[in-house]
Amino acid sequence: MLILTRKSGESITIGDDVKITVVEVKGKQVRIGIEAPRSYIIHREEVYICIQEENRRAAEESPLSLAGLKNLLGKL
């Protein structure tokens, strides 16, 4: 993990496409701004984890397993 120190108004760039700016530091909270192409999907970590868990559950509960899909396609 790379750890950098930044003050309010200072930025970090990632590659040519992403810029992260410290907008405000207030007590123990830091507000950041992220400039990135719209094609990049950006989530807070807790939201990302929930999405991944929901995707795993949906895949496990899917009524169309690979075997079921083969059977369905074989009948066409």
C-alpha cells in the first residue's frame, strides 16, 4: 500500500485518467473529490462489498445452472 500525505486542496493522480483531490479535512473526516472517466465504476468500499455479496448470492441461487442451461439449449 502506498501512503501519501496531502493537505486540503492538494491532489494525487493515478495514471493519466484519475485525479483524487482532498476537498476538506474536518476532525476525523476527510472529503475527497474524484475526477475519472465516466466508464470507471467508483464505489465506497462498503457499497462495493455489498454489491459483490449480492452478486455471489444471485449466482448461487440462479435457477439456470450450467447443466440446466445445457438442457434448455439442447431442447431448442
